[in-house]
Amino acid sequence: MSEEEKITTESENLEDVETATPEAQEIADIPADEMPQEEPQKEGKKKKERKKPTKEQKKKRAIKALIIVGSILLAFAIFISGCAIANATGTKALITQAKSIEKVAYTDPDHPQIAPVKEDGYWTFTQPTDREFKVLQLTDVHIGGGCFSSQKDAWAMNAVATMIRAEQPDLVIVTGDIAYPVPFQAGTFNNLHATQIFSNMMESLGVYWTFAFGNHDTEIYGTHDKQAIVSYYESMNFKYCLFERNPAIDDTKTEGGFDVNGCGNSVIRIKNSDGIITQALVVLDSHSYFDGDYLGIQWKYDNLHQGQVDWYVQEMDKIKAYNASKGGADQYVKNIAFFHIPLVEYRDAWKQVIDKYGDVKNKSDMDPHISDEVTYFYGVMGESDKSRHGVRSYGVFCGYQEDNFFEEGLTHGLHAVFCGHDHYNNFSVEYKGVRLTYGMSIDYLAYPGIFKVHAQRGCTVITIDDDGTFGVTAKNYYEAYGVKYEKE
């Protein structure tokens, strides 16, 4: 602003002050916070008053609201009814498919099918001299049994049947998660549907089999609890299913014996031609979730319970005494354990692999001798290496707590453990003299997009010699059996 403009402005301001009336000057001298406030006009004068609806208008509005709510409820009911009808129809079709599956033909004259017999309360196989006993491990089949999963369920069934027919095993052991009743993926809460589909397929194949419960087989929101699923198997009286409710373990179990010590804990014995037990196959229920994590959202997976560990020790003591009475060596029989959720020792062992080699991808560059405790055989860790509850997972989502099954196994003849649960893990290592192996998974449904991934899908073949020693081979469904990838 120029000097002339400044002078002119100041003069005008002075004139304004000089020409102000005394009353105006007095008002100007009053502090702002003491100035009298103008009373605002009532809102009613500015806005029109809203007319109250008549009784007839209220009635029309209520009817309209009821129609809208009723329409939504009707649409939901129709959707649920449609799903129920589709689920029933789809399940019936898959059960029909399961019952029509061709029986396994044991074509090798040197490897005919062996039928087990019940001896002393145990299913027992007698293994001919110089003949391998073949166990096929399957895991995480994840049949949805609902209207959303029919195609993937059919793929899973075909994979299982194809591998069993090709391998012609003496025994199939499924390490959990036959069923996957998650409604937004399967289209149903009904876990019995998947159980019916799978069990009828196995019966049609005519191969002896058993299973361990997984965390998804009897979810808290599923229509059938563990008691009901077990009752189904008992009522069906399948010829080839060797699953049993469970032996009496201790007096702390709750009604039904499932909450504390699980269900389906069993020992299947393999004898040689001299009547000596050379191998014990131990199947255990690793339960589901722990510490109030009923839906598994917090990743708090359960462990084997102390009653089961005590039972295992008792059973191995019994077999040791049995063999000694038959003139066998006074020592613990070699035994292999099968269950769903991996032991903490899987994580401890794989930690040493990662600490030495990092992310194992190029196995040809690895020395199998990882440390004095760990020997690497095959496979990768494909799960996410996240920390859970302040502990790094190393890609192994094992039980939330510690248990002493592994420690007791070290002194009671345990020489291998096979589990599932982590679908992208398929590694096999030896830890402190015990072989720890993840089975190849079947899953087409549970992990998002896993049906498009093929490297982890397959089975694990365990061959047991008549002296109790064993070998392990992981087989990919596509590469080992010449199967084409499913069409997306």
C-alpha cells in the first residue's frame, strides 16, 4: 500500500470515530463477552411444522415394512431350502458314485491281500516271510459334502481311488480331516455327508483302512459331534473299516471318553510267521482346538493328552511282555504313530534345517546331515513362516502346548510319526532317531486356490519289512500315476 493510500485510510478512520454518537461510543466501549445477545427466532417460524401421519398412513407404512421384511425372510428361506435340496441331491449322487467304484484287484501274486483277524482285542495282520507290508497314508481329504463342493469332492474321491487301486496296499491310514463342513466353501454344516461319501467309497474299494480324527471332522458348528460320527461307523458295521471307538484309558475321561483322551486311539499289530509282533501301528486322536479357541481362529491347536501318552506306554509294555512270552526278544517293539496335528518336535527339527539352509528349495545343494540331531530326507515346508503367540512357526502349525509323547516314544520303541494338517508341507526328516513325516495332502477345497496347485497332492507309501524296519516314499498324484491336471 502507498503512503497516500495509508494517509487516506487513517483519515477516514478518524472521521468515523469523530462522527460516532455518544451512545454508539458507549456500546463500542462494552467488552464483547458482555454484549447483549439477540434472541434467536424460534425454529417453528422458519420451518413448516411436519404433519403427523394419519392412522391410515401409519397402517400403510407398517404393511409396507412387513412386506419388505417378509420378502427378505422368504428369499432367505428359499435359498436355505434350495441349498438343503441341492446338498441332499449332491450327497446322494456322490454316495451312488462311491458305491459304484471298482474294487481293488490285488494283481501281484507275491503280494495278495492279507485279511486281519481280531486277537486279544487287537486287529492283527500276519505278514508272510520276505514280503513287505504296505501302508498307504492319506491325509486331509477335505470332502465338503455340500452343494458348493460337489465338483471338488468328486476330484478328491477320484484321487483317493486312483492311488489306492494303483498301490494295492495292505492297509490305508487316513490322518485326519476327511470332512470339511465349512458352509461358505462347502455349502453345508453337515459333516456326516462327507463321512458317508468317504466311508462308502472305501468299502467299495475293498481295502482295509482306519483313520484318526482331524480338527475339521467334527467342528463345533457341524451337525454331528464326534459321538454321532463314531455311532455312524458302529451302526454301519463296515467289513473293511478297522476303526474302533477307543480302548479304556483312565478314569478321568468324560462321558463318551472323547473330551479328555480323544477317540479312536488304537493299536494295529503286525506279526511275523513265528507269531512275534514285529511292528505296532499306533493311531491317536490329536483333538482340535485349545484354550477356548473353539473355531480355530486363534490357531491354538491341541496336543495329545497325558492320558493318551500313558495309554501308549501301557500298550507298548503289553506288547513287550507278549513277545517275551512267545520267545521273542525282551525289548520294545518298533512302532509307528499316526495322527493329525504335528508334534512340537516337527517344528524343532525343521528349525534346524532353516537355520542351516534357509528356505529349502534347491535340495540338490543340501547335505542331508543337518546336525547331530537332524537328518533331511525329502520335501519342503510350503506353509507360511509366521509367528504365532510370540513363537516363530517355521511353517509348522503344531500343538499349542508341550506334551511328552515324543520323549516317551524315545524309550518305548517309537521310530516314526506320520501326520497331516499343514497341507503344503510334505517334508520328511529324522529327529533324534525318530522319522517325522508330513503326508502328501489331497485337499481341493479348504485352502483358497489349492485345487490349482498340484505339487503337494498325493500319498505316502510306507513299506515295512518282516523284521520291523521300514521305508518311506512320497508320491505325487499326477507324476506317479500319470493323471492329468483337473480342468479349472
